[in-house]
Amino acid sequence: MPQTDEAGEWFSAVYEAVQQIPYGKSLLGYPKRARQVGVCLKNLPTYDENNPEQFEYHSQNVPWQRVINSKGGISPRGDGGSGANRQAQRLRAEGVEVEDGRGADEASVDLSRFGWFPKDLPDEPGDEA
């Protein structure tokens, strides 16, 4: 979890942005911030039904599975594939077609069909020029 106020604000901003991705769509991470977004999602708290108010953001209200890499791939996590498989299963449950990777290749999503490319996120003010 974040150690500073600035880091906490970044985590919250990432979680709020991910919450805006529509059901059945995927959003590409900002290329220069992919690792930072990955760290936020890796540290997303698990929802605890016995203590539902414990965390403002958690695995049930932040659709982490909708964040994929810039090539449409589900990035491997170094955990023997269990995290990537879980992500693929959750995407498939939303109707997103996920192509299985071959060998060391990663599973992928057809961005022309399932990508979401907003100019601005819905909760962000657009350019007023």
C-alpha cells in the first residue's frame, strides 16, 4: 500500500480511472506509466465480505481485469500463469473474447473489437478550448 500522501493520491487516481472502464471493454495503460499502474493493481486489496467497509477500493469495485497492455495482451505475472488465467476468465465472463497464448506468448484481446479509447475519461473535464 502507498507510503506517502502523494502515492496514495496516485493509487486512488488509478483505481478511479479503472472504475470507469465499461463492462466488456478493455483500456490500455498509459505507456509511460504501465509499471506504476501495474504496481497499483498488484496492491489492490482483496474484498473481504466479513469487513466490506475495510477498503474504499478493492477487488470487487475496481475492475482490474479490464486493464491490459498496449498490444492487447494479458501480461504474465511470474506466478506460473495463475494471475493471467484469472484475468482471462474474468474478461471472458464479461463477453470479451480472449485468445490463448502459445508457449511463452501471452493471451490477448482484439483491441479493434474490445478496446476502449476515450479522448478523456468520463469523470475528467474535457478540453474547453
